[in-house]
Amino acid sequence: MQAARAMGAILARNGIRLVYGGGKTGLMGALADGALECGGEVVGIIIPGMNIDALAHRGISRMVVASTIHERKARMHQLAEGYVALPGGLGTLDELFETLTWAQIGEHYRPVGLLNVNGYFDQLLLMLDRAEKEHFVFSEHRQALLTGENPEALLEAMAVYQPPLDAVRRWMRQA
């Protein structure tokens, strides 16, 4: 919770708008609260089934209600300048890998990062290292997934990110 709140705070202090799932509970809520406490702009993208008082954050700058989860993802993609995954479950992993796949095929050239709090993503990173070693993932695409153990380190890495344009072109030719 502390890392999520700190992530929101550092985004706000750096003038970076937070676009997220619109929730008020768990890490999503802590992330939004951290940004709001530091005067940040927070935009939530939520589906109708989750847009209820028990789940939706009513104190954010703007809430967009998307009719489906696919529309929600597309809208978040349109508004994002970069992507950060915090520790989470299936939804987090789904959105992370979809975002990485979109980067791999050139749908976007934005940085993608993992806030690897307390080594949460260590096993996932080992799996990706194995996928690279066994030639399922180009090295450039594997290295394009940025990681940081704290928000400051992750944002620093994302600020200097250079997309692997040659790998995108090479992958698309070989597909």
C-alpha cells in the first residue's frame, strides 16, 4: 500500500496524470489517493459493473464509464503516456501482457514498467528471461520491460526509455 501511495505521489509531483481503473479499494485506491494528496490529476476508466459506491473512487478528477472491459482498455491505452503495473492479480497480468504485446507489434512505443515491490514480480521476470533464452521473445522486447523496486527508480528508467524500433520491424517481418 505504501509503494502504491508513493507511486501516485511521485506521479503528481512530476506533473504526470494518472490514468487507472477507477477503483477506491486496494492498491488502486492507494495509488489514486497518493496522487490526489499531492494535487495530481487522476482519471479513472471503469466499467458499469464496477461503478458502484463500494468500488469506484468518487474523489478523483474525472471518471469515464466504458461500456465493456475491451472499451475500457482501449480508452486507457488512448490516454496513457506510459504504463506501470503494480503488484496485482489476473487483471493486472492481463493488461501487462496485452500492453507488452501491443509494444511488440508496434501499436505503441511508450514505456512499460513493473513496480517490483518486495520482489513481487521476480518469478515473472525469470519466466520472461527463460522465454528470451529459448528464443520466444527478442532480447530487445524483454529488455523493454522496465523494472524498479521503488517509484523513483522506475520513473527514472521510464523517462529515458527508447523503444526497440528495429526489433519491432524485425519481429513483424518474421511473423
